[in-house]
Amino acid sequence: MKKKTLITAFLFLMTTWAGHAQHTFESDTLKTQPGNLIITFIGHGTLMFQFDGKVIHVDPVSREADYTKLPAADLILITHEHGDHLDPKAIETLYQEGTKIVLTKKCAERIDRDAIVMKNGDQKTVLGFKIEAAPAYNIQHKRSDGKPYHPKGDGNGYIITFGEKRVYVAGDTENIPEMKKLENIDIAFLPMNLPYTMNPEMVADAAKAFQPKILYPYHYGKTDPQNLVELLKNEPIEVRIRDLR
């Protein structure tokens, strides 16, 4: 009887721990002139930024978090329409009066809220944040029918300005020419999983070209991010590894 009780208690503790762990995420705090930028790493392509009293969610997806336990959104950014980036249920959970949603044309067709549609090259100021929509697409990696996983013009990366810091969230893309021409990027999130985005060599190639001060590989699946650290060890780029598989 005593052994059975101990096993039951152990299982209860493990279940409780797992439940708490599900809602515990890594975060980094970076200083800017107006105040701190807090970056929370939800998982895969999903991020949360907190700055100047506002909350920005990027590609919120229900499988990555219980959004009833996270702060509601002032701004939601959606990079493209694939299900691991666009989740109407998560958007509804985070939505509150005054929430702004920035997304692509294809994404707008799949949600029931008013939204701001941005295409590649657009720049807008939303809730005081300068937002630039950058191209995000495949050149090499294609489906069996020859079509790219992410066709040019369908998806966005976003450059968001927080104070004097420019943060680039690339979305699903390869090391495209437009990425290599970016300038003055302080923080970059670059995807790193095949066949949909990039391998470590492609990420390193892009990073060497536009030289972000801090680089977070994200959306990296089973790819070992330490390979990227090795590839960039001689570059003045700080590579930070967080749990964004």
C-alpha cells in the first residue's frame, strides 16, 4: 500500500511539473534608450515582445502555448498562412479591444478580424512602432511538383523598431538577396530547418552579409544550432541559442 501511495504521489508531482513547464518560457531582456525590450521565446516560429507597456505576439500558435495564460496582444504580426504560423484560434484568444493585426493578404482571407495587410516592401507605423515588411521566400527548396514551399510575394518577414533597436523576424525564407542587403539590424531571428527554410550554412551566409549584432536561430526543428555557432565563431555576431525548435 505504501509503495502504491508513493508511486501515485510521484505521478501527481510529475504531472503538476509538466503542466507548469508548459507555461514557462525563456526570455531575454535587452536595454534600449526608452526602456527594456523583453523577448519571450514561445517555440518554433512563435515569439512575444514586451516594450513600452505594449505586448506584441508574432505568429502565435495554440500548439506552442496556452494563450489564456499569456498577456493579451496590443499587436499581432503574422508572417504567412501556414498552420504553424497562422492560427485563428490563438488570435482570438489574444485579441482584446484595440488589438491591431498585421499580416499578409493570404492570411487576411483566413481570419474574421479587421487587419492591416502589408506586402513586401511596405512600411507602416502601428501603435507607435515602425514596421517594415521584408520578402520571405524559397529559391532552392521546392515541393515535389516544383513549386517553392514559400513562393515569392506570399510571406513577410518583419523589421520592428523598438527605440533605437531594429529587430528582424525573418519568417519562413532562405538566404535571399533581399536579406543580404539589410542594414543596421540589431537583433535577427533566422529560420533554420530543411527542407522548408535554411540549413546552418545558409543562415551563416546571410548573417555574414548583413551582420546582425545578435542572432537567434529559430524554427530550427531537428537541426543542431551549435553548427551555426561554429560557422560564425570568427564573426562579430553574438549567436544566442534558445529553445525554438
